[in-house]
Amino acid sequence: RMDTAELEDGSSSAACYDTGFGQNGTEKASLVMLVRNSELREALSSIRMIEDRFNRRFHYPWTFLNDKPFTDDFIKYTSGLASGPVEYAVVPEDNWSVPSHVNTTLMRAEMLRMAREDIIYGDSLSYRHMCRFNSGFIHNQEVMRKYDWYWRVEPGIQFYCDVDYDPFTFMRENKKVYGFVISMYEFKGTITTLWDKTRQFHLGNGDYNLCHFWSNFEIASLEFYRSEAYSTYFEFLDSTGGFFYERWGDAPVHSIGVGLFAPKDSIHHFADFGYSHPPCSRCPQDDESHTSGRCLCNRNKNFDTDSYSCLPRWWKVAGINRGTE
Ligand code: GDP
Ligand code: MN
């Protein structure tokens, strides 16, 4: 059904296929994966699961992003699994490089210090590019402009339950901005001054409890990320160099941004989704999801109630009386 010879390539970084079958979802939305060529196997596994559990009925497009050109093999195998159109794009250089206002000597010194202190990814420059990209640039990529919503998918995740409704439609109709599955505490050492900087930008009081939505899964409004409020916030954060001197994750940045600029009831926990991104999993707890075969996951492996989970705090804030979920 697809011919890689159709790749209208040449120098172009993006190629688009249209598989042209089935009934398509009706939202301006895409499944989006930022991924390295070396992660092909893990990417295929994620795509297979999201397709089987959801997208085979909706045929939403997949958008693959990379800081380097995708290999022919990557394109061949990933497009083979997608039930919707696929698009591949290379991230522009200035969305994936150290901005000139950053003092690279200081940055290198801080990276060495963080390595000595065993701070996770503390000495990785590419990880910093990735976090900054996901915080401030992904929603403005040329290939993303046509979309209002994205579902962020990472290589190597597991997706355990059928989703037989359109979550993008759900988000739009219920005026949701941000959807998540797992929430947890951030390592303080990666965001030492993020909250101070945030308060400089947006006068406010109180402390940050380090809770964030785990952004390797996100179903979110791209319009929100493109909004004046969020964009200005990102630009301010970027101007401080904190993505490089520290190691600010896109998860706390997105979470604080959503917390500050989106109404509380526009945040949605997809309690009906079963999901795993090592080392954490969560699984719907209600009997029906399991007896119907809708979900296939171990109900005891559920991060929701782990001591490191922020979901109990979320339930409190959102006024959710925890029943079966
Ligand atoms: P973790 O989930 O925080 O442990 O970080 P990952 O290594 O999974 O990276 C998060 C996401 O960014 C995944 O989708 C990766 O495939 C992607 N990613 C991370 N680093 C790079 C990189 O240097 N290049 C590209 N193209 N993708 C990256
Ligand atoms: Mn990951």
C-alpha cells in the first residue's frame, strides 16, 4: 500500500505519504515522536501498540522529528506500521544548539559538577537540547503548524488499553488543554533555580512542590504552547540559560506553564489509559477494563499510588474522590 520510491526526497528533510484508506479522525491532530535513528526498534514497538490500541480506527497522521536526517530504513519500517499519513522532519539547527547568550565555559563547568553529583543526564548536552526543544520549539515546527493538537509518543513505551473514542475530540469538546497519565516529583538538582526564575517572570508566591506531569506522554493543545503567555514564558526561561547551566526538563516547564496559564479544569488525567515508560507504569484499576479485555496490564504495577507519585495530590487539587481508579 505504500511505495518508498515515492519518496520525493532530493534534499528535502520531510517526506509525506498518504496511505489513503479507512476513516480518519476528524481533529487537526498528530501523533508525534521525536526520535533517533538508533531507536528504530523501540519506535516500531511504540507505533505498533498505539496503532493496535487506538490509531487503527482513527488513522491520525504520525510526525517523526529528529535532529539528524532519518535513514531510509527508519522511514521504510516506521511508515510500514502507520495507518495514517506519515511525515519526517529534521529540526532546524537553531532549535537544537546552544544559543549565543549562553556562556559555554560556565555550562561545561556545571555539566561536570552535575556529573560528579550523579544528577541524571547531568552531563548530557544532547539531553539539554531535547528538553529545550520539547519545551519551546516542537509546537512551532513547520510540519506541526497544521495541527492544533498532538499526542506525544516516545520509543519504547507500552500502551495497554483500547481507546475506542477520539481523545483529541474529547479534549476539544471538554475544553481541555493538557492530558497526562503519570505525575511525579522532579529531581531538585535539575531545576535548582527554575521556580525562582519563574517567579521573576510571573509574580507570585508559594513554593513549587516539584510535582510535574510526566511529559513522555502528553496529549496537549498546541495552541496553548503557541499562546502569548506560554511563548513569553519559554522565551524568558531560555534567556536565563537555565536549560544549559542547569538541566531543566520539558516536563516541569510544561507543567508549570500549564499550571500558571491554563485553567485547572482544563487539565485531564487519562485514568482509562494503561501506560508504561520505564521505569514507571500505571494501569486502570477498575474491574470492567480488565474483564472486557480492554486493558492488559498488571493492576498491581500502578505508579498512581507510589510514594513518589504526585497523583494523590492531583486527586486532592482536582477534587476527585478516588473510587475505583
Ligand atoms: P528520558 O525518557 O527522559 O529517559 O529520555 P529519552 O532518552 O527517552 O529522550 C526523550 C525523547 O527524546 C525520546 O523520544 C528520545 O527518542 C528523544 N531524544 C532524546 N535525545 C535525542 C537526540 O539526541 N536526538 C533525537 N532525535 N531524539 C532524542
Ligand atoms: Mn524516554
